[in-house]
Amino acid sequence: MSSDSKQLSSLITQCDKEPIHLLGKVQDHGFMVALDRSGIIEYLSKNACSFLNQSSDELIGTSFWSFLDRNLVHTIKGAQSQAVILNKATLLYSVTFPFSENGFDLCVHQSGDYLILEFEKSEPARKFEGVVEALMTQMAMFSELDELYSGLAQGVRTATGFDRVMVYQFLADGSGEVIAESVSSDMPSFLGLRYPASDIPRQARLLYKKNLIRTISDVHGETHEIIGKQKDGAQHIDLSLSRLRAVSEVHIQYLKNMGVGASMSVSLIVEGELWGLIACHHNGPKTVPSRLVSQIELFAEMFSLELSRRLVMERIRVSEKANSTFARVLSNFSLGGSITNAIVEQLALLKTLIDIDGVGCIFSGEYTNAGSALDETNISRLTEVLQGFPSEEIYQFDCLSDFVGDISGTNVAGVLALKISSQPMDYIFLFRNSVVEKVAWAGNPEKRVVQKGKEKILTPRASFDKWVETNESKSIPWTTLDIERAKSIRLGVMELTIRHLHEKEALQREAKKRLELLIGELNHRVRNILNLVGAIIGQTSQHKKSIDEFVSSLSSRISALALGHDQLTHASYDSIRFRQLLKNELMAYMVKASSFNIKGPEIKIKPYAVTPIVLVFHELITNAAKYGALSATSNDGRVSITWELNENGCVIYWEERGGPPLHRLGEDSFGMTVIKSVIPHELKGQATVRPTITGLTAEFLVPSKYIEREDSFLTKESDESGNRSLETIFTEMPKPLSSAFIIEDNLLISLDLKKHLNQLGIQQIDIFGDIASARAALAKSRPSMMFLDVHLGHENTFQLGLEIAKLSIPFVFITGYGAAIELPDELNQVTVLTKPVDVTLLKQSIEAFGFKV
């Protein structure tokens, strides 16, 4: 690269970094005031003094709210809240201020710590009624995209009165092209001309996505510096959302060179990206009224959605056609032969699908081609280049020599490389020959470097006359629709490849993965079993006084554990029937079947819950055999195990009858600890154990996520057991703050407050925009807490607050007036939060009522 080219590239990079959102100036058709959080004027544009009738020294440092009445302050703060929520400016129209006889349109937005207020002269509303509806109605008349673009340019020009309106689309390389235009007879046409990417720097494109509309009312007009107490402090105020923001001097010179007196740019966003612009030019100065700017901005958002829909539908149409055509390609493949040969033999059919001159395939190192294609040497160079690129499904080139170097001996200039797999490097290549490309630029696209003092700077082009560039090393560019068709080819070949060529490798990989998963799962289960056995040994040893007693108790517990795992193994670690689990446990300990009554619906226990339930019932049976209804001291002892299902899971009842009287549970042994604690601890269920005069009674709740019901296996026993009813002994835990009412007439503000309350754990939240609907809701149910906006249009919520106080429902007021608002004496102790609501203060206010959030 030459030194001149390096210098130009460096200067373009510097241009991309110019902080155009921090220029610290505003245009002449309005003025700006920047307030801190308390309403003190920190900065203002120099021309604000003439409107506020005071000098900048008198204004800076004083409260702007002191100039306004309270209702206007409340309105502006409401607009501020909305702007913060939406992260875009909010407009207030035809606002009158005490300091001026004129009406103003007020643009309100938040910039860091500052509230930015921009004032523009107001125009009558009737002049701009129905603009959006008229434009969208006109757009619906056009079925083809080319007609739609032309209609868009004509419609916006009619609505705004600009001398030239262009639809400007960004291309894949960052440059842009005028694809539609409506122009007056006294202005030159730019239709079909292309503009280089450097004409709109990177940071300007980011601003176009953040702020959808930008106006320049007079390229020769005066701009006004933003001043404040801190020198150069205004240079740090982010004006990304500003309507009045002055623009870069380089861009102003660019427009002057173009012969433009005023401009407006409107962003078109498709699928979250900057698709293009509606670019408007005027011969002389032109100030677009705020109401019309807002109407055009709204229309642009609606048009972007419609454009997105139409582009998606076009892609779907092309994709469906591509899939249909490629299905014919696949049907012609010979499954027994070489995949590469099978693909390249279909070149003629592939040409009907996508405009190509040749095709090539490399699979497992085998390269085959047909038509105009690269040879093996150049394909090797190309695949090496592709290895260095980030992983993509499709790589596209329309000037291959820029990436691979000299490829003499071939006419190929364009390639679509369809990646089939990385290991091995399998690709399908679609080739296009070079063509003599002629691009019509709006002037020579090269930026000019000039000496200014000791520095070299970039200057915009001085001519925008048609300038044709000829290039013989490029192919016809690949379009979005070409890529859609290529995706269909790729997916079809991948399906065929996986199905016929890589089946064996895929099965081997799958078998290896299954083996690794099996070994990992086995290792996990063995470790868990060893840990559980170790814990049982440790706990059993603490409560046994002799070796024989310890060995006997330990053996029975480990046997119970082994029995449970035997059942899981036989069931291939699937769920097992609860009835069978109980019977197996009883048979293992030779308990007479006549001593037990087992009734309940047929259910299965999921694998995770088997071990905890086996341990619990082993301890229950052991305890009954040693000390309870099944002990030697009991001749006619019986144990009943019944269960029933409810919305929470399965409730299991254990009742001993005919055993020795039990007045208390006594000291908690390891066995009793297992009975009382394992299900609550491991399954997050419930367990209640009670001593009675007839023996031990217990009740367990196993959560529904561990239970499977088998309705087809219901038995007579389970039908009978469904009739039993025992007194429920579970007590409900105290309920946390679970519901709230929001009374707020601004929907966006209420939704934002609801979001914060949800984040604090309040799930049930109802929103009401007026007092009548809130009262109607209170008549039906009472929330845990309420949040009241003081002013709802033409009514306030003071009386509602008194009514809520009588109902003993905690509540707070929220208002734009802040804590200085005058409350009725009966409500002077109520907490008042200021808009925008601070989340920390909101949380503290809720906790002050004793709620846990």
C-alpha cells in the first residue's frame, strides 16, 4: 500500500471517530436548556437568553421550574419519565410559557444526568392531521418493490415539500445507491448513482439507528454554542436524541458542495439494522415543523415494518422456489456413486436455480468441477484462505483476486463457498465469471486530502456529477436472494451427505457420546451411593451401643438401599410402582402380609425419589417391628399404608393400630431423623409424625413432580381408598407481599413501575387508569399494597387515599411534583415518591410497611 493510500485510510479512520453527538452546538430554529436532577439550569444554548429575557449569567444556576407553574412542571416531568422508559425523545406540542407570548413545541429527553429541553416554534395542529394515514394508504397501493420505493419518494416529497426526496439503500460493502427519487425540475437527478461508505461514517450510522430523523434547516445558518459554568462542559453532553443538534462542519460543507440549502434524513430500519434512508434536499433554507417531523418519523417506523414484511415474504417466495427446484436436483442424484460427481453433473439444473457459470465440489479431499471453475491449485489456495475466516455457513466473493491473489488462467471472479463440514473441509463452490462492471458514482468517490495549517484533513467531494468506474476483475455481485437460493442448495446437500456418506461416522460418534454419557452417569451414581452408605454408617454408629446391634442395624439399612436400587435397575432407571416398592420392602423383612393394609391409586415414583422413600419406609417398618404395632409385645397389631392424590402431589398416610401406647416420640435417633427429615430435605415435600395412644401416625407429602399416575391401572383397592378422609395437619406459611394495584393514567409509566415491582418479587399487579375502575376492583378484592399517581387527568387520588387508609391497605403517592406537594392533613404522613421513580427508594418504601422484597 502506498504512503498516500495509508494516509487516506488513517484520515478516514479518524473521521469515523469524530464525536458528532458531542459537538456542543444547536441550530438556529430553536433553543436548548439542560437541567440537573433538581431542575437547576446547568447549560443552555446562547440564543436561549433572548427567549428567556435574561442573561446567561442570571439563568445558569437558577431553577428552571421557578419560571413555570406547577401543572406545567408536572407535565414536563411526566414526559421525562416516558422518555427514559422509551429511550427516545418525547414531544409536547403548543406549550405556552410565562416568559413568552409564543407557543412552543417542546422536545424532552434524558442525557445522562441532564434533562434536555428543546424549544421550537409551534405550528397549528390542523396543518399536519392525517399525514401518516395518507402516506400508509398510498403505500398499500403498490404491489411491487420498485413501485413501492418510487411511491415512497413521491409521497414524502408531497407531504414535506422538499425539492428532492431520494430512497437510499445501503449495499453489502457499506456503500449506498439511490434506488428511487422524486425531484423538482430545477434540481439535478441522483437516481441510480452510488455513494461510497465513507460518505456516512460509522458513528453517523449508529446515530441513524438511535435517532430515526435528523433535520438541517439551513446549511448557511448560524449555530449557537451550548454554554455553562464549566468551561467546555457542554462538549460532554450527549445530543444523540436531540432534534436541534448541529452537525459536523465536514457534512455541512458536503451539502454546500452538493448545492443543498436544507436537508432531512429519515432512517429505515429492517430487522434491527439500518437498511437505508429517506434523504430529503431543498434548494434553500427549510424548517420542518415539529409536528410534521413527528408524523414523518412515525410513518417511517410503520413503513419499515411493512418493508420488513415484504422483504421477508420475497425471501420466502424465493426460498420455496429454490427448495422445489433443488428437490428435483436431489432426485437425480445417484446414491451409489460419488457425491461430488452427482452434484457437478447437475450444473444445467443448478443454473436454472441461480445465475452461475460453473460449480465445484470438494469432499474428503476429492475435487470435481464442471463449467467455468477454478482448478485444484487455486481451490487449495481458496480453502486455505477460508480456514482463516470466522466460521460461517456461506462465504461470498465478487472480486476473488482481492483475497486469493493472482488467479490468472481463469475467468472466475465471483465465488459462493457453501460450507458443508469443517472436518474434513467439505465445500460446494458456485462460480461466476468476471464482467466489465460499470458503477455510476455521484462524483469521484475518493476523498480529498488538503493541507490546513500544520495538519492534513479530509474534505468532502466538490462535484457530484456522474462518475463512471470500470472494473474488469469483478463478477456480478451476489444478491440477498442469491444467498437464499444458496442456503437451499447447502441444506439439501448436507441432508444427502449426512444420510448417505457420513452415516457410519455419525453412528460411531453417537455411540462414543452415549458411552461417555453412560460412564459419566455411572460415575455420578456410584459416588452418590458411596457417599450415602458412608453417611448411613456414620449416623448408625452414633446410636448403637454394641457391635452386634450396630452390624444388624447397618446391614438392614444397606440392604434396603440395595433393594431400592435393584428395583431401579430392573426398571432401567425408569419410574417404579409405589405399591410394588412397599411389597418388596415388606417381603424382604418377612413381615406378614395380613399385618398390613395397603390401599391407594396406582402411581409410579420417579427415579430421583426412590432412594429417599425407600429409606423412610424402611425405618418406619423397622421401628414398628421393634417398638410399635408389629413388635413382639403386640398380638394383633396392624399397620395401614394408604395414599391419595391432590393438586400438590401424593399424600401418604402411615397408621399403626394395636401396638403399645405411644405418648411421645422420645429422643431423635437416626431412624427417626430419617423419617421426619428426608422427604422435606431431599424432595422439598412435607412430613408430620405424631405419637398416639394406638401407635405411631405419620403423614407425608411427596411433590407431584416425583409422581406419575397410571389411570389405566386403577384397582378396587384404590377406589375404596379414595373415600378415606384424615384431618389435614399442614399449616400454611405466612404469605409475602403478593399483589398490588397501580393507579396511573400514563400507560408507559405504569408499565415501567410494574416492571420494577415484578423485579422486587410482586407477581400479581393490576393497573387502573382512573379512580372509578380502581374502586370497582377494590370492591371485589384487596391487594397487599397500592401505588397512586396524585393527578389523573382532571381528578386527583386524595379521596381514594382516604378510602384506602380506612381499609388498612398500605399505599404510597407518586407524582411529578415531588415531596413538596401539599397533601390533605389526613394524609400528610403518606410516603411520596417523585417521578421518575428511583428503584432503591421504591424498595425502601415497600419494606417500611414490613414487607420482605
